[in-house]
Amino acid sequence: MAHAHGEHVSNTKRIWQVFGILSVVTIVEVYLGILRPDFLYMNNFISMNLLNWVFIILTLYKAYKITWVFMHMEGETASMRWAVVSTVIFLALYLLFILLVEADYIFEVFKNSTIKWNF
């Protein structure tokens, strides 16, 4: 069915679908945060446990869905999408780098010093 230019198209079904997807992902995050399964929590990959990697990946997925659907990036030109997405990818990788480097440094300071963990 073709729509005339300027005609409003209801996206209510799409909004509820995305809301459902984001809700399920959030419920999974909360569930994993409460249970902290040993196979994820006790195994490390690049200086961080797998559970934290799962949280990072799920959070990035949610950010992608919110940006793509609710900020209407799917309707933008390819160059506009690339400008936004490349900036976000760069910032996410930069923050992940800082997280990994600084967390590892803090861990090593506390592990090898007389200062002990008190939290």
C-alpha cells in the first residue's frame, strides 16, 4: 500500500515490538546481575569476567535499537548513519579501552600493595 507524501504512518506495532525486545534484554541483564552465574563470573576474557562482557554487549545492543528505531536512524541517508555510528563506535571502543586498562591497573595496585580491598 503506497502512502501519499506527507501522510502520517502509525508505527505503534513497531514501537511495541522494540519495547518488548528491549524489555526482554533488560530482564536478562537483571536476571544475570542477580544470579551472577559462575561460568560467566569466574571466567575472564581480556582482563574482565565474561559476565561484564555480556552486560557490555547487551547494553550496546539496546543502545543500537534505541538509536535505530526511536531516533529514526533507519530513515536517514547512509552518510548520516555512518557519521553517527562511527562516532559512537569510536567512543564505545575508547571507553572500553579505558575501562580495561584502568581496571587492570587498579587491580594490580591493590593486589601487590599493603592497601587491601575494603569494599
